[in-house]
Amino acid sequence: MLLPPGLRKFALTAHVTASLGWLGAVVAFLALAVIGLISQDAQTVRGVYLVMEPTAWIVLVPLAFASLLTGLVSSLGTQWGLFRHYWILFKLVITAFATVVLLVYMETFRFMAGVAADPNAELNTVRNASPGLHAALALLVLLVPTVLSVYKPRGLTRYGQRKQREQRRALEPRQPDEQRTSVVMQVDP
């Protein structure tokens, strides 16, 4: 079912906004992770790890789900479809994978915030390279769907090829009944 043009543009705008918002939030988390690793101020280091968990729940997780949901709506409501093109399937798989990894990683954020909140924990124990590594990898992973969205590489799935053939057949002009009947050839003995 194709969405009307106005709704299609709204869905696309919501998808681009959520996806790029998620990408921007990952960049911000990468910056926080670097600050947590290089800062010499103990309060700053502890503060970085304390703020990561709630911010991830309030910003990263909702943007990840919004990107996934709006992507599904956009693909199902447009001529692109969800299962017709490989690039759309790749975007779906990458987004779903990144969302699952983020949800699993939320436990690490909780643990790091707990360590940072402990006033007896030494600063070297509070510092953790994991958020920086994960944010850098997430940035690279999330850039892939962005590039796929811009370049839209060719390649139809089998389902997409079948749908394309059906659409072409539907557009072909119908022949009158007498022309469609098979012709029997007679052979002289």
C-alpha cells in the first residue's frame, strides 16, 4: 500500500531526522568517551561515565527505535518496498543489528556508571576505553546505511524481480481474444 505523497514525505523526513539524529548522538558519545579517557579532572571523568547511561536511555535508544520504525514505514509505504532491493534489506539488517548491540551495551553503561558513582573507586578504574571503541564502531556501522541511502546501488531481490515482471505484464496492452488463441498448423501428408 503506497502512502499519499504528503504522508510519504513526512515519513521520509521523520526517518532522515531519526537516523541522522542517532548518528549525531553517537558522535557526541564518542566525544564524551574521549573526554573521559584524556581528562585529568576526576570530577569530569566521573561525570562523563555517570551521564552516559541516562543519556543513552533518553537519546540513543529512542533514536535507534525511531530510525528502525520510520525506515520500515518509509519502505513499506513507497515504491521501493521492503523486500524488493538489496540495499534496503541491508539497511534494515544493519539498523536492527546496531539497535540490538546498543540494547546489550546498555548493561555496560549501567556498570560504568556504578563504578563512577563509587567515591572509593580509583580514577584509573573509572576510565574505560570501551565506550570510545563502541562509539567509533557504531559511527562506522551507521554510516553504511547513510551511504546506501544516497547511492542506492542496483540489485533487485528475487521478490523484487518477480514484482517488476508482474508490473511490466500489467502495463502491456491486451490483445483481442482472436489474436491470443493458438494457431494450429496443418501439415500436408
